[in-house]
Amino acid sequence: MSPSELSLLPKLFWVVVSVVGAIAYGLVIGGIIRKVMARIQGRIGPPVYQPYLDLFKVIFQRTATWHGYMFYLGPVFRAAGAIGLFLLIPVVFGDPRFDNFSFNGDLLMVMYFMFFGCLGMALGAAEGGHPHSVVAITRGLSQMTAYELPFSLAVVAIAAQTGSFSVHQIVAAQQGGVGHWFLFTNPLAAVAAFLAFLGMNMYSPFDIVLAPQEIPIGPPTEYNSAFMSAMMSGRAIFGVAKCVLYMDLFLGGATTILAAIVKVFFIYFWSIFVGAVFPRFRTEQAVRFFLGWPTAAGVAAVLAVMLF
Amino acid sequence: MVDPILLIAVPLGIAFLLPLVDRLGRAASRWVHFLTLVFYTGAAASWALALHKGTVAAKDIITASWPPPVGINLHMGLAEAVILSLAGITGICAALYLVPREEKPSIRSIVLQVLLLAGTAGLTLTRDIFNMFVFLEITSISTFAIVLLGKEKKALEAGFKYMILGGIASVLLLLGIAFLYKTTGTLNMADMAAKLPALFTGGAAAALVFLFVCMVIELKGFPLNGPAIDLYEGVEPGVMALIVGTTLNAVLFAFWKILPLFGGAAWEGVIMTSGMATFVLGNLFATRQKKVRRMLGYSSSAQVGLLVFMLPLLRNHVVTLAALGLLLLNHTLAKASLLWFTGIHEEEEIGGWRGAFANNPLLRILFGASVLAIAGLPPFPGFWGKWYALAGMARSPYAWWILPLLLGSLLEFVYYFRWLKESARGVEPARSEVVPFSLSAPPAIFTAIGLVLGIRALYGPALGVSSQAWLWMWAGGILLAAAFLPERVQAGLSFLAVLLGSILLYSSGALALHTLSGFFTSLVVIGALVFSLARLGIPALHRNYHGLFLLLAGSLLIVLKTDSLLGFFAGWELMTWTSYFLVRQGKKGPAASYLYILFSGAAGFLVLGGLMTAVAGGAVTISGLGALRGNTALWAWILLAAGLAVKVGSWGAHIWAPESYSEAPDVFTPFLSGVISKIPVFAFLAVAAKIALPGVTTTLGTLDPAWVLGWIGGLTAFGMTLLAVFQDDMKKLLAYSSLGQVGYIVLGFAMMSSLGWTAALYHSLNHLLFKGLLFVTIAGVIYRTGTRSLSDLGGLITRMPFSFFAVLIGIITLSGVPPLSGFAGKWLLYQAGIQKGWYLLTALAMFASILAFPYLFKLIHSIFLGQLKREHREIREAPKAVVLSQWILIAGIMLLSVAPGTVLVPIQEAVKAFFGKAAFTTATATELATDLGYFHAMGVMSMVVVLAVIVLAGILFFLPKHTTKVKQLDIVYSGEVPPPPEEIQYAQNFFRPFERAYSPVLLPRVKAFWKSFSESVLSLAEAGRRLYTGDGQTYILYALGVVLFLVLFIFPAPASSSSKAPGGKTGYIVPVPRKARPAEVGVQAPRPGILPGGKAK
């Protein structure tokens, strides 16, 4: 537990900077992803700043309809959940400016806070009344429960190894060189967690939840205009937050902003590159996949901690 | 004091005079009969009272001025007086009962009834063995005759078979007496017992075998009970009730009197084995019976077998006379009542009992009470008798006999509660039964006697039943008696009683959170208050509901407050049956509650086994459990933990719970899930945990039993959560969810650490709040829509917005997502797991908690989101009382969300008392930290609220002001609008891919296991039942077989007939040391202080 050394106002200033920066960076990554995928598929692809254009477009779009209060609250939960998640994770180790509100809770808090947005989103989309959004939500929930098992095992392994659930302490335990990263000191946990990450990020082969091309299903089709912008920025910061978490857990955190940016980029692109190569799983295949080797790796990681 | 000999002489004389009196008219003979009975009962009862108070001494009567051993002497002691009083009361009730039942009342019936009483008195009082034979003949002949008065073919056939076997018994008895007389030269029992060991011969050995087999036949021992059971089936139940209350007890007492003759370990083993075999097998065979009276026959045989089993224990001072007396009293009272009921509702087959006494609430209550009594549940005398008997056995070398005894008792639950299940009200309009007073009075009198004695016992100061608990229970009793009041009035009164009781509890300081008992009492009070409030909005289905509910709450207070092991178990069993009757009140409750009582019964017996192990270790109070050491501590702990695991529905023993939770009345389920499921947890905490505390390393090899329990908890959390995902019945979904949540609590307790216990206690409270909220809200939805099926609902958010909000809060809390209070529970539990080093289990718990998301979404979506069904467009919000109780619970959740410390700080104090170590390094109302992690509840809440407000403001700012709310059917279906508009709600096969993924683990293996288990038991019963062919010759063969078996294998004649040869081979030749065989016990008056009739000692 390291309470912030900053007083409230500077704290708030840096929090706003962090959040805006994270959203901006998330959008850039989104652009890069589209570019990279296009190149892999032999297309030219949109410019890297395309997500910014999209975001501004939807912000100023108008909608003439609404579906009820819960429908409003969906994107609110989603965006607030994503930003809240980001704010619970310290970004730069030892730098109070980028420590965010991480004194509010430890790793367990971060884990459970991830669901906050998902739940709100699911409820909001479901109130739209479109049966297809519910189909997508059930797929998403099924997949989420599955990848959480290897992820939980990895978290338990790391917490047991560190003797703490505090993200600060976990990062602190990895200082002193690349060799101290949990990626290397507990490779099995890293395997489990990084495989779980593929599901968490919902890119191919685990993208049936969004089913981006073929059928218009899922929450994104239900929302437009300002709702959509909230969701887009939420998704951008959510992606970054997850990568920051993984960075803190496995890559020794970051001591400078630059290191954070680089590490987040590589973690993010791990799922993109996998997605570029592998075709899509059906939901039950995805569930079984996560309950298979990733879980085995996680169990092995925990056993390794218990035995050694 | 009336001269005891008049108890024989008067009825005998009257019996001969009655035909003359009858000349004056039937009324006259009835009056004479009645007066005789009153005299008989009055005389016996006055003896019993006087002996009980000690104002007179036990009396020996010498007949014909010849002192024993030459003359015949009688003895009147307390046991005799009680047995005869009971016989007298039974005689009165039976006479009353038989009046309207006989088509052509003949004087013979009355004469025989009186003769039976005379025989009973003689059999009970005499101390001369030949005289005993004479009275046995008198009773036997009267029995045959009264049985043969029945004109039915069945009765005649049964009576004939009974007579043949009875004849054999008489012959054996006579032969035995003759041999003994030849050996000892005396007929006086005490004299004979004193002389026999010195003069023992082969002839005496055979004589004892004959005597024993005679007793087996007379007392319906296995396998010679065939004719007696036929008798129950064929003969008028009023007559059978009379026999149960008179002859049977007298013969049992006669056996007790000649017991000193059966010296030696071998005889002790034979008698006990025979009794126990009769008990267990009789109950086993009864499970297969479809005919009610035959079932009662098996049950009688079994119960008497149990008493026979205890006779040697009584002789060895293992079991007190009081305990045995209570068991005998209970059996007579309950069995006679049940027999009378089979006469009032004359259906042979158990299936024909559907809707029995539906129009007669008094008879229904009495019938239920009789079943409770015979099953040995409190407050009836059998419960106390069983406890004292078991406690005596536990402290003796006979402790292992407790095992078959409990097994047999559980089998009793199986068939008696099946009977109760079958007798539940049917769908067809119940036939109207007009029951004359003289038919319903006898069972009422007997039940009242049992109840009064039992309640007196419950008032025993050693039991520690608090006056608060009594207040709740008496309120419940009064409401039960006032069940004729309109439902609304009862609900109001019940709520007032709960409110008053809660205020009194609060003002007496019983709700202090920093003690375990206070914490759990608070749970009970919160649950009772909030759910009683909700019930004001949703009427109960049955008028007994409110009274039973208060009784249940009172029994919970007993469990939570008492320090006595007996008081604890009495409260526990009271809780079992009151909740059973409440579950039974649901629409499909009878079937579900049957499973409930079977598993609760099994759990109860496991707990009893654990407590008995503790008693064996010398413990009497809960606080004394800490003194247990070694294996005693280990086994007590294991049995208690097993009972707990069954009672909370752990994986493997969970099949009862979803049914019970979902079929119980909608307004009762929240209490069942929120409060009652926590009581076993408290029990474990208060009782079992004490055992391990004082540093007893309870390890089974390298295996820590607590670790096993932890895995049971973890697997339950996982398995039940997974099953919840696939439920379409919303109550069943929440039921599985409850089981899973209690799994976490068990896991927390199993950790046996301050953090683990803190997690479990916190989760207990939190689970009460959120699961109560969900169940209450669901009850409102069911009340309005009339369906429990999720796929029938949808889109109710517009119609029931408050209920939607309540469910939303409930599911967020359950899921453990911050910022609501559920998170703190998960946070504590995982840290406790890591601290304990149970890493895999912690990960499993995390996984299980995340598996809850799918079903939570399913719950809220299928009911409230998606598209509203046409038929639900006019649905109203739940009743105001329900909404109000929702808000109370939500307020509680919100308080815990921002300031979990308000509860966690006292909990920490409570737990510290056990482990000496605080769970937290920092603990304020809003901020918590442990060695492992930290959590700022207020900070997270404010962060979430601020962020949500900012985002919402942003969206509202950018949205245009004029938007149209889209109606349900204004949606795009991939560019096409389906004509005509119809609702499309995704609710069937909701998680189909998920189900496919998990299909290998979803096979119903546990159900299959229990099914095959019960089938095996029943087929075993079926196979054993075939022993009784119904053929008199077979029965004779059995009798011969038993004699031969005993003579040839167990007591082979000594090689030399010399009485002085104490052969090492055969056990009986060795004269039993005088000290170990107090032959006088049988002829002495029971020592003052051992008082049958319920004084707990």
C-alpha cells in the first residue's frame, strides 16, 4: 500500500492526463492494428489516425431514438468501468504522478473491476431488445468465464510467489533486471496468463463474441452516436489498461512512460499477431481451449510455486 | 394406596361379572367397564405419582401368607406403576375408540378388553415365574380371542397363525420353566436367579434357550415376527393399539424380570444382537411396505427390538431406567395414535392416504405430531429417551452399537415421512370425513401426554433454552392454535411478534455482533424481520405457516444460545422438523420436503454421532468440547463436519436442496437460503471448531480433515454455480446459486484461520442480504406473473422497475464486482486462501465466482430485459411490502459497500477470540488492509460514482434533445421487418455453447448415485421381506430353526453335564461374577432418582 504522495488537485490533474493519454494511445494502437492487419492481408489499409476520425464522427452524429434507462447506462458503465480499471493500476513504478488511484485496491480489486464494464454493457445492450445482442452477450460471458480460469491460476501463482496481492509489491518484486520479471521467473504462469489474454482481448481466434464482419450482432450495432463514442473510448482505454496490468504482472512494470508505452505495445500486439494467423473458434471450442492447455499451465504454475 | 393386587383381582372379577351386568343393558356394562378402567388407571397412576415423589416406598405383596420363595409374591415399583398407568389410559382410550367401530357390539369384546388389563397387571406385578406363565396365557388367550372376534378373513387367518406360534411360545416357556425348576428347585424369580449360576447344567442351558425364544416370539423379534406383523395388517387397529399399550409393554417388562437368569457375555450378546437385528431389519423391511398397517407392524417389531436391545444395557447400568421408560412411553403413545389414525382413515395402501384428514386441521396436526413422535424428534419423549440412552452407551464399551441404532432410526425417517408425503393434500377435492369425537379424542389425548412431558423436559434448566426462545416458540404455538384466523391477521400478528421478539433480543444485548452467537442471532433477526415484512405483501399458502415460522425462529434461537449439547441438538432437530413442514407447504412441497427431511435427518444423525463421540470423550457442554483429545476429537470433528456438509447441501449430498428451495413457499425460500443455511455453519463454528482449537492435531495420517472440508466447499462452490447456469426455473437457479455461495462459506471456515473465518462470517451476512433480496424480489415476480420459468418472462423492466433495480443490485453484489459489498467477501476469501497456502483451491474459488456471471445475466435478462410478453403488459409492480423489504436489504448492502468495516471490525473481534490474531492490519469503517492486500471501499465507490456521472454527463451533452423512445417492436431484423410483429425473446437454451463445452462434467452422476443407492436399499428390503411368506408352517419352521441354531451353535450343551465344569469353550458355563450381574435389579424397586416420565438428569 503506497498512498499517494501528491495532494488532491495535482493528483486529479495527473489522473486526467493519464486517462486522456491512455485513450489517445489506445486509439493509436487501434489504428496500427488496422494498418497491420491490412498489410498482412495485402491491402493498403486506413491511415493510423483513422480511429480519431471515427471517434469524432460518431461524437457529432445524431440519434433520434432511445431504448430506456438501462440502455443509457450500458455505455456509461462500460466507459466508467474501463477508466476506473485503468485508474486502479499503477502505470509507472515509483512515480506518484502515474500511480493513479491504485491505493483504492489491490490486484483482486483490479480483477473484479474488469467485469464492471462488461456487466453494464451486457445489461444495456440487452435492454435494446434485439435478440442478437443477447446471443453475443451469452457468447461473451461463456468465453470470459473460461479464460478467467487460467488467468486466476496465474494471479494466484504470482500472489503466492510474491506473498501479496498488492500490484505495487508485485512490481517491486520484479525490479533489478529483466531476469527478475515473472515472465521468466514464473514462465508457466506467464504462459497461462498470456493465453488467457488472447481471450480477454477478443481478437481472432476468440472474436466470435464480436463477430465483426459477417452478421450485425452484438452491442456495437445497438449503439450509435455519443453512446458509440463512449464505447469506443472505453474500448481504447480498456485495451491499454489490460496491457498495463500484464506489464505490471509479468514484465516488471515500467519505470518510465516510454517503457510503459513500448511494453504495452508488445503485449497488445501479441494478441494481434496470433489473431492474424489463426482462424476463429466457435464458442464451445474457445471454452474448451481455455480449460485445456492454458489451465494445465496455470495449475503447473501454482504447483511449481507450492513445491519450490 | 390401593392394594396392587386389586389391579389384578378387580378386572378379573369384573370380566366374569360383565355378562351378568349386560343383562341390565349395554349401557350398564359400558359404565361398569368404564368405571373399572378408571379405577385401574387411578390406582396405578396414584402409585406412580406417589413413588415418583417418594411419599411411599415400593411394595412387595405376599399372597396366601406364604413368604417367597414358596409363595407367590408381587412387586409394585415405579416401573410397574408407570406401565400399568399407561395400560389403563390405553384401555380407556381404546374403549372410547372401539365404541363406534364395532358394527354389532358384543359383550365379549368388553370382557376381553378387561381381561387383557387383568393379564397385563399380573404379568407386570408378579415375581413368580410360573405365575408369569399363567398371566402370559391369560393375556395370550384374551388376545387371540379379541383378535378372532373380527369377522374379516384376514383377521381370522392372522389370528390363527398368531395363535399357533403363540402356542409354541407357551410350550417353550413351560418347558423352560420346568427345566429351571428341576435345576434350581424354585419358581421365585429372584431366588432362581440367585441359585442358577451355581447349579448350571445342560438342561438349564436349554431352558434358557426356550425361555429366550418364547420371549422373541412374544416380543416380535426377528425372524419370528411374521405372524405378529400379519396381525397388525389384519386386525382392527383399535384392538392393536390396545395390545401395544398393554400386553406388549407387560411382556417386555416380564422379560426384564427374568433377565437375571440370562447371565454371561454370550447371552448378553445374543439378546442385544437379536434386539438390534430386529430394530434395523424391521425398519429396513418397513421401507418397502405399501400397506400402512403392515408398515406399522414392522415398525412396532423394530421399536420393541430396540427396547429388548437395551435391556442388558439397563442391567449393566449403561442405560438408565428413565431413558428406557421414555422410549417405551413414546412408542406406546405414538404407535397407538398412528394405529388409531389408520382406523379413522381406512385406506390399506399408502397411496390411498392422499388428502387424508384434509378437512380436519386438528387431525392433520395430530397425525403430523404422531409421526414426529415416532421418528424420535423433539419435544416428544422419544427424543429425550434416545439421547439419554445413546449418551449412556457412548460412555460405555457398547459405543459401537450406536452405529446400527442410528442407521435404523434413519430408516424410520424413510418410511414414516414417506407416509406423511403421501398423505399431503391431493389435487382432487378431498372427501369429507366426519370423524366422531370418540375416534379423534384418543390420539389427541396421547399426543397431548407426549407433548406435555416433552415440553416439560425442554424446560429443563440444564438445556439452557433461553426465555427469549420460549417467547418465540410460545407465540408460534399460540398462532398455530389460532390457525382459524384470516391469513392477513395472522401475518400481521406474526410480524408484530417478530418485531417484539427482535426488540427484546436487541434490548437484552443478544445481538452483539462481536460474539459468534450474537452475530448469527442478528442474521436470524434480520431475516425474520425483513421476510416477515415481505410476507405481509404475499399471502402464505397455508394457515399453519405463521405459527410454524415462529416456532422455527425460536428453535434457531435455542441452537444459537445454549451451551448444553443436548439443548443444542434439541434445537437442531426442532429446526429440522419445523422447516420441513414449512417447505412442505409449497405447491409441490410434499415430494421436495421428503428429500429435505431425509437428508436433514441423515445430517442430524451425523451430528448426533459427532456429539455422542464428544460425550464419549466426557463432554457435556459445548464449552467443554475443548477438552477432547486424540481420536475422540478427530472423530467428533469429522462426524460434525459431515453433518454440516450434508445439511448445507455440499456437492454429493446436494440433491435435496434445489428441490426444497424451489418448491418451498416463495416467501419462505429467502429465509431458508439466507438464514437456515447459516445455522449449520454456526454449529460447525461453535461446536466443531472448539474441538480442534486446543492444539489437537487432528490429522488422519498426513491428511488434514479441514483441508478435505475445504475442498468439499470449493467443489460445491464450483459445481453448484455451474449447474445454476442451466436452470430455467428461477428459484432453482437461485437455489443452486445459494448452495454455491454456502460452499464459499464452508471453504472459509475450513481454513481455520482468522482471515478465513472473517471472510466466511462476512459472507454469511452478505449472502443473507443479497440472496434474500433476490429471492424476495423473485417472490414478487412470481406472485405477479404466476410463473417460475425464465423462458416465459422478459422485458418486465418497464412494468416492475423497482424489482429490476433490486435484482440489479443483488446480482452485482453476488458477482463480487466492486463497488458493492460482494467484493469485500471475495477479497477476504482469496487472501485467506493464499495465506493458508491453499493455492489451487483459491483459484478454483475464483473460477467458481466468475462462473456466476452467466447465470446472473440470465436471471436479470430473462426476467427484466429483452422483450415484454404480450400477456405481461398490464403487470403491476410487486406489492408494497415486498418493495419496502427490498429497500431495507438494499440499504444494508449499500452500507456494507461503503463501510464494510462497520461489520468487519466486530467480526474481527469475534474471530480474534478464537485465534488470538487479528485478521486485518488496518481496519476502519471504510478502509481495510491485511498482510496481503488492501482495499478502500469508500474510495472505490466515490471513484465509480464520479466517473459514471462524468461519462453520463458527456453522453447527455452530446445527445440531441429530442429523441423518441423506441418501442419494443421497432427494431431492425437485419434489414427486414418480420410481419406480423411478434415478440422474439432469446430465452431457450440460453447458454447452449457453454453447455456443450461443459457436457462431460454435466452428467447427473450424483443423482444417479442416490437413485441407485435408494434402489439398492429398497431391493434389499424387498429381498428380506420375502422371509415372511405368510405361511404358518414357515413361521413354525423359523421358530424351530432359531431354537436349534441357539442350542447347536451358540449354546452347545457342555461336554459333561457336571455343573462344576466351567468349560472354557462355552461362555455360559462360567458363572458370572456376582458383582457384574446384579440379579436383584429385576426384583428391586428402581432406585429413587431414576424417574421415568421425563426428569432429565
